Amino acid sequence: MRCLEAVGAAFGHTFTFQEAMIGGCAIDATGNPLPDATIQACAAADAVLLGAVGGPKWSDPTAPVRPEQGLLKLRGRFGLFANLRPVRAWPALARYAPLRADLLEGVDILFVRELTGGIYFGPREEQGEGDRAYDTMLYTVPEVERVARVAFAAARNRRHRVTSVDKANVLAAMRLWRRTVTQVGADYPDVALEHALVDSFTMNVLRWPSYFDVVLAGNMFGDIITDEASVLAGSLGMLPSASLGAGTFGVYEPIHGSAPDIAGKGVANPVGTILSAAMLLRHSLGLEQEAAALEAAVEAALAQGARTADIGEPGAEALSTGAFTEVVLSCLVEAAKP
């Protein structure tokens, strides 16, 4: 929020913020992980900047009400079917990343994850008192078509390549996925399409990460492989996301969770959230120059050596969340200059 306010001051905008409850705090206050008041506030807004929704207090998988239910309901309620997760290898962090620095040169991947279908939303049976439970991976052609078009359209503004990840050799839903993506790809002759099985992709994205451009995946596979790909950026705390539907409204959040082991200590990496705010500026508000300035400020802060504990050298002094943000804000002033 401080970064958004600074962008507003630098470019002559005024942003109005309204806080609303979701997840664990909403369960405690109302018994509902997504209260009606929150839905109404979101419906009245241009965009949503989302914090983490869970924690150990609400982590019992057998509980009838869980924080994640609020997140899934939010996505479904507003038809947010496409999740954009950019993964970039920052040159300043290459020496700290788990992979060899030479593998990270030129890494710039946009993951497009389908968000309102698949196994997270299909027919299910909770275990309850019985001895059986199931979740169904269900996709329809229209669901796959619409998210595939998001991926192909994005590729046209990048390196013109889409890699669709599936498990078509085993799963019927994934055979429909592959068939439909292929059909959509015919409408984009300038974009090269390739299909990859999820198990081999998880290996190859770490062996040759710079090869991939736009990666399209279903709900569950997209969730998993983007967390894996966070090592390319140096830390899970570096990755932003945008959840979008048919219009300009979107929900923006870092892909990391609530990190209960460091919650409240003021040491979390704020980059994922700051870059999510930049995506909000770009996709929901149409402020490309402002988004680019905020992204440039983050890159400049990293280039100056600003580090939180998760991206710094072991044993070296690390900045707090607030101190790192101060460096970004000072760099934003420079980035916003004509």
C-alpha cells in the first residue's frame, strides 16, 4: 500500500483503499472465510490486493470451515479463471539461487494457470466419518478454450511460444485439455505450441529454464509447478500473481503463503506483494508507465544490494520488511523521474 501511495504521489493519482476480511480472521469474526461484506466490498472495487489467508490456528484439514475455502469462493464468485504468474531470474540474485547462475541467464517465464476448474472445483466427497474421499478433475472445452486464449495472446507480446503442460497419457480430462489447446492454437499461427507431460516438464524447467516462454497449465499442475519455479527467482517471496476474468477486475497476491514461522516478525520478503501491486496497476487500472516504474524500483533496490533474509547470503545482515520497502520507495522516486 505504501508503494501504491508513492506511485500515486509521483504520477498524480489518488487510490482509495478499503480493508475487508478473508480467511482465518474472517472465520474468527464471522464463522465465514468470505463474508458477504467482503464480497460486496470487492464488487465495488476496481481491484483487490490480497494478503495470506491461513495459519496453524485454522490448518486442521478435517475442519468444516477452512481459510482456503474463502479464496476459492472469491475466485469462483468473480469468474477469475486465469492466473498469471511471471517468473524472472534477477541477475543480482543469481549467485544466491539454488541453481547454477549460468542456467538462470535470460530466464523470463509467464505461467498461465487455469483457476476456476479442475480438481479444486470438481465433484468431491469429503471423508467425514467414512473411509472414502475423492476429488474429481473435471474440465469442459469452454473452460480450457478461454484460458488457452489468454496464454496465446500473451505469447504474441513475448517470444511467441506456448508450452501446454498436462498428463494426457493417463488422465481423460487432460486429453480433452490437450485436444482443446491444440484447436485454439490453430487460431494463432504465429505462436508455436508444444505439449509437455507434467512430470518431464518439472525436470526440464530446471534443466533449461531459459527455453520456456509462456507455460499454460491446469489448476493443480499450475499450482505446483509455479512453486517449483520460484527457485529460478531465488525465493518464493519474489513471485507475484494476478487472477483475472473477462473484464479488468482482478485479484492480486504474492504466491507465497502465510509463512507462520516468521509471521509478525517484520522480516518477510515484500517483493512478491509489491510486484503484485505493479500487476494491479497494469492489468486492472491500465497504468503501464506506473507499473513499469514500480518494477524498475524493485530491480534497482536489488541491484543496490538490498536483501531480506530469504534472498541474502547466509550469515549476512538482512533488511526487515519495512527497511527493504524504504529502499524500494527511494528507488521509485528515481524511476518516476521523466
